Amino acid sequence: MISRVVPIADAHSGLQVGLMPPVVIEHEGTQFQRTIRQGKTQKWLWKKWMKVHDLVFDGTADEVIVFLMGDAVHGLKDIAGIWSGSFKTQKDAFIESHLIWTNKASCTYCVRGTRWHVGDDGIVEDQIAQELGCYKKKSFHKMEVDIQGIRFMLAHKGPKPGSRAWTKHNSMFHALRDRYFVALKENREPADVYLWGHFHEYVAGYFEAEGPWGTKIIRGYVLPAWCTPNEYALSNVGNLELADVGSIYFDVEDGRLTKHDAFTRFDAVERVSHG
């Protein structure tokens, strides 16, 4: 049996460069209604979204399991960068985008994002979990999910990628090593795969050690995002040249794990050949 596991991170629905369906009808009470259509970047994202959907649901897996990894909506604090000032509209757009996945998935798990985007109480992602029929119909700060003996640990925010090419993976290595030794101290086996979102940049790493569980390899991934860099990121992140847009996904079969890449490296630099 092949279980296909798809983590989806940082859609930032409501952001002008975030994921949204082709058309959104915004309703606020009975007096106000407007139609919102995709911009150029959102059209590109949607095309990518549907392409990855077709890769995931190509009929080669016996089941598909979806992890919603947080920051589903962008929220209301970045007024200049959003296309709707309504949490409800942003949430509805996210749900419409994801129903084509979750309606086909055997189960969906929902992790809560950051307070800046989803609010202090996480009520928006709880509502998303309810409407998409996620596990227990609520969002969680952290989850561990066992799939055919492979244990996935989920959290929105994890190790921040290094700001230099030669330090990119350092925090990942230290985070995984920390998880191993904390588990060792608590006399429990660490998870096999750690998944995080938040940083919109794909970073992979592993830690290997000999211990009570024999040779243990822990793998970690900071996930690509489903939005492109906005004006704030382009202006303020000094080392931003490439951002990662899309997903990775895993096939689990008889305790074996196979990773697939389904993301695009988004070039944030205008490159010109003069003459």
C-alpha cells in the first residue's frame, strides 16, 4: 500500500501574491458584495497549484494524506498587500482552493500558523479545519502523525535557514540533533521526519546517531510556500534572490519513505543581458 503524504504550507490567502481561486465572491452582510479575480501572479500560482494537484492525484497512490502547515490566510495587518480586508473572505478563498484536494484525501491534518497572520486564538484555522473536515475538526500547534510506521512531526515554525549559503543548513542540523537528544533524555524515540513552514524557502537536512533505537536517521524539511515574495520581502530581505514556490510530497510504502519535489525556484532578480 502506498500512502502519499502532502504538506501544504503558507498559502497566505488574501495576499496579492498568495494562493486564491480564479474568482472569489466577497459577501459582507446583506448590503455588500463584490467579485474579485486573480491577478497575474495568482494566475501563475493557480496553474502551478493544479499541476501539482494532478501529480499528487495521478492514481499511483492508494491514499493521499494532506498536512495543512499553517498561515493559511494572510490576515489583516498588512493592509497595503491584501486584496480583502475580511478574515472570512480570505478563509473562504483558502477553503475553495483546497477542497479539490481535501475532498479526495483520506485524511487532512491542520497545523496552526503565526499570530501575525491567523490571530491570537487561531480561530480562522480552527474554522478551516472544521469546514474541510480535518482531524478532530480543529487546528493544533504541533502534531505527530504515524503513517505506516513513519512518524511525521508537524509544526509551522521551526529552524530559520541561515542567511549565508555556507550556513543555510546549520540551524536544521542543530534542531534535529536537539530533537534526538531531548527524546533520548525523555526515553522516547524521536520522530522520523520533521516538517516546518514559515520561511518560504526549501531546506532539507538530516541527523544520524547510534542509540537505543539502533542507527537512527532523523530527516527535516523547511517547506516551500504557496505564495511568491511580496513587496515587503523584496524590499527588506537583503539576501533574497530565489524563493521556493510549491510543495514536496512523500510516498510511504512498507516503512520506506520516498520524497518527491514539486516546487519552482522563483527568481526575485530581474536579470538583463545588455547588448
